Amino acid sequence: MEDSSRPENFGGYFLCASELLLDPNFFRAVVMIAQHDVQGALGLVVNRPTEGCLADLFSGLRGTNLGSKNFSWGGPVQQDHLFVFRKENPHIPEPFPGLRPVPGLVFEPLTQIFFDYLQETPEESHPEYRIFAGYSGWEAGQLSRELDEGAWYWVEGDRNTVFDPHPEVLYEGVLSRKGPLYKIIARTGIRISEN
């Protein structure tokens, strides 16, 4: 059903799991691909908020504003590691450039520098950010094979969707951008023939 204009590189795209993808980790998942090259691809699932907060992960943050911040599930790989999508902010030191999958959006591991910045500066000066436990990864050639099998739909990415305050409805919203047939698929989970 996908058109023939498939990109060579999916960095900066959203991948929406199709109804053919059987892995329960990715049921109705929307993944922002942060990097895609010959070695593989990695990204974060942006529509899986958790009930947990940072104080659950870092006991030293109990009772602090930062400790009460929620985190999301980014994927099944290295779930004991934290990653960040944040809006670019000229006031944050940038000793490590991070990846910029789309203009103004930075992807990076949760570094001590950014962690300290969040704790030491007033909350109103923080950039918009989301913290994720784990990431989604594909080895060399794997993403291409999954796309060939129809496991994913792709949609051009944007910064603001990553920070949507209602991630639980992102799947339908993002997939619907591809057109009316995809809107039906997003709502029903049924692949419709274009014949």
C-alpha cells in the first residue's frame, strides 16, 4: 500500500506500526527515528507514557519537582538507560551535539550535564523535554526488510508532535496524515485494498 517514493534514510520520520507487525512491543506504536545509517536505525516510541516518575528511577529525586516528572517507554532495548528528546535551547550548554532528526529537536542519552541543568535551574527556563526508558533499534538492513514486509507506515516527522500532551492518541493522528485510507486503517486496524 505504501507508495514508491520510499525514503533512503528514515532519520526524522515517524514509523507507525502496521497491523501486520506482530511484535506486541510495537502494537500501534509511533516511533520517531533519531538516526538511520548503514549500521542500522534507532528511535524512541513517542506514544507510550508510563505511570512512573523519575523519583522511581532515582531515589535522590524524591520530593523534588524533577522527581515528579513522568517518563515514557522508548522501546525494548536497554530499558535501564534513559534518553531524551528535547527542544533546542540556546541557554543549554552543548558539549555534546546530540542528534537532530528534525530541525529544533535534539535526541541524546540523558547526560549528567543535562540532568544537572534540570536540577540547578528554575523549571520555567527548561526547554520542553521528554525522558524515555529504553530505545527501539534495528541492525543493518533490518528496518528495510521490515518495511518490505509492510510492518511499518512512514510519515514525515516534526518536532511538535514529539511533545504532544496527549501521546495516547498520536497513532491515529500521525497515521491519518497520510490520507483518508490511512485514517480508516488507524481507526479500525484493518488494511484496505486500493483496488
